[in-house]
Amino acid sequence: MLRLLDRYVLRSWFTIFVLTALGFPLVSIIINMTDNLEKLLDRGLTLKQIVVSYFYAVPENVFLVMPAAVLFATVFTVGNLGRNSELTAAKAGGQSFHRVALPLYLSALFAACLAVVVGELSPGATAKELELQKSKLSKPKTARYNFVYRADQGWVYTIRSLDVANRSLRQVVFERQGTGPEYPSLAVIADSATFEDSLHKWRVWSGTTRMFAGEGVEDEFKFKSMRLHALQQQPADLLVEPKSPEEMRYAELSRYIDALKRSGNDASKLEVDRALKIALPAACLVIALFGAPLAVTSPRQGTAIGIAISLGTTLIYLSTIQLSKAVGTSGIVNPLVAAWFPNALFMAAAVWLLVKART
């Protein structure tokens, strides 16, 4: 059962957290909307459509600002307890600083879980925002033209046209990079391919298969029709357009990274982005552990000091994330290590501050 002091601390923390978590994104969205208003009006959007489109920008902005919101809530809550001598009174009553701050840490853990949920909701909302603002065309429903599709096991499909309604492809090239005579490179060039619903397989028509087993080793044969077992996707699967990491949920991004790796591509940048989808929510708890003892070191200072501490810490954290992303993308360090380095750095500082805090 929560004590009176716990309820008081939680009420203060959640008030500041909610105001910050919603206020910062709102300011950012208004600034962005103002900067892009003329461009959006030129695309034929009405003011109502513009406002509605920016409503879908809220989840992504809330997700990004969540650690900062936790930091502001923690610093100001602890700061107010110190300025009002409530910390001193609690200590006089036999309550240590760590016990007083416990509700803050539990609240930060709740914020971390909430950030994971918001992070999973934001990709769909971001895609809808881009679609409403005509920054990205709506995904085709029945056809796609002149595209390349990276499949499993190193296969790459180059397709002139896809007709989902007729379950057919036109002017296709299927390529697989090999490693030598035991696993040769293959290229299948065909006029068309049709999907047989009864067998759930594709049949490729009127083409040529070329096999490259090494230098000067090449074989070729023509065919009227054949089944290509590597081509396992349904027609609708081939409609999927490439997305940015912000438009993909964690599981979807993981599948995309695996497909890129199997195709022999470097996925370091995407691996960093995937790790940050978990590392950023986890930062909520790390930031709370860091911010609470930092705020109690100078409890008599005013609001300006609290704002300076919060903004300074946020800027340092964001700068560290950007530096880590650059290092992880370049391949200098493991992408997972790069994504979690800011959290590790602030966690080390938090442990030091917690040990030094007067209890």
C-alpha cells in the first residue's frame, strides 16, 4: 500500500512527466508545421488535412522525447522536495534518500515500458503522416513496375511489372551470387512468370538459365517453362516497398536486416537503429537513476538550475547517441555496443552519483 509521501512524489512526478512528454512534441510539431506550411499547401492540402496529418506525428515525437521527459520530471520532483525541506523532513523521519526516490525509479520503469509500446505504434503513424502529406505515395494495391526485390538466400529479383490481380510477372531476371563450383552463381532470365494458386508456386515461362561456376566456366540452357523453387513469395508480398527504419516495427526491421545480410549487404546502420528501439526506452530508467542523485546535490538551487541540468544532460545524451550511431554505422564497433554505449556511460555516472548521494 502506497504511503502518503509516495503518493505525493508520484503525483508531482507524473504531472511534470505528462506535461513534458506531450508539451515538447507539440512545440516540435508546431515548428515543423510552420516551416513546411507553404510546401504542404502547394501540394493541394487544406489546413484541416495538414493538421490531421501532423496528429500522426505525435507517437514518433513522444517516443523520441520520452527519456528527456523522465529526466525533467525526476530533476524537478527531487529539486522541489529539496527546496521545500521535504527531503530533510523525510530523513528526520528515518527515510533515506533512496527510499524516497524509489517511486521515481518505478515510474521511470513504467515510462520505459510505455516507450516500447509507443515505439511500436509510431511506424504505422509515421507512414500515415507521410501518405497524408503526399510525401510518400500510397502503396499500390494491384500493380508495381520496374523494381528490384531482395529475397532470401542471396536471390535478387529484377521485375519489369507485377500484376497481382492476374498473378503474373513480366520481363523478369532472377540472380543469385555464388561462391564457386559447388555453389555456382545463377541467372534466370524469362519473359514472364505466373503464380499457380493450386500449388502455391510460380511457373517461369520462355527464358534462359545461365550458370557461372568460376572463371571461364559457364553453362546455359533455354526452357519453355519451369518452376523456380527459390521464388516462394506470394504476389502480394512483392508489393512491399522499401521502408526507412522509422516506418518499421522491431520484428519487421529484424526480418529486413536478416534478408539484407543473406543478400550479402552491410546492415550495420539498420542494426544500430534496431538496437536503439530498445536502448532508447531503457534510457528512461537509466536517466532517472542519473537525474535523481544529480538533483539532490544542490537541492537549494532554483528552477533555472533544474532546467539547465535537464537541458544540458539531454543535449549530452543526444550528442552521445549521434556519435555512437556514426561509429556503429562505420563498422568500427559492434552495432549493439554502439547503440547501448550512451546508456552504459550514463549508468556508470548514475552509480557514482548514487554512491556519493547523502542518504
